[in-house]
Amino acid sequence: MLISGAVTCFLENVRQAWEFVLEYDAGVGLVLILRWYWWRINATPEIAALLAAGLGCLGIRLFSPISFPDSLLCLVPCTTLVWFNATWLTPAEPISHLINCFRRVRPSGGAGWQPYSLEPDLIS
């Protein structure tokens, strides 16, 4: 709440607030959607994406002349690279956890969840 209050002190209009939100969330949407379509995505890449987007937004605002919407052309690929690497550099969830998740949620991810949708104890 304190950070939000401090940020609003530097905004001159509502448009800047929307631009800030779009920049801060740049590249995060794909990892949030892919979680339902690919078993390999867990909380680590999501957190990495949020941190990368936030730090990237801050870095561009403070140390670069790049302005919105051109900033998104830098932030989205960089954020995507960070969360994709975080996905592969961190261990996957245990198989038992993935099976329980599939059983509860039944994600319709097709090929991304296929190894866990074919488990015999999931048919119930």
C-alpha cells in the first residue's frame, strides 16, 4: 500500500497509471495462461515473470529514454526469456502433486498435461 501511494505521487494523470500497469505486467500473461496448458509451469516461473517485469519496468523508467508503448517491445521478450529459463532451471513439481492437481482441476490443456491425464488412477 505504501509503495502504491508513493507511485501515485509521481503520476500526472490516469493514462500514466494504465501505462504503468501495462508495463509492470508485460510478459506475465503468457505464463499465467500456460499454467493451465503445460504441467511444467509452477509458481517459480510466475514469480520470476512478475519480478522481471517489475524490475525491467523500473529500469526502463529510471535509466532509459524508451517510452510507452515502445517499452513493451523490450519488456515482453525479456520477461518471457526470464520465466522460460526459470521453468527449465528449477525442478518440476513432484509427480504425486501433478496427479493430484490434474485430478482436482482437470485442465483441458491437451498435450501439455497428457502424461498425467493418462495415469490409470486418474480415471474416477
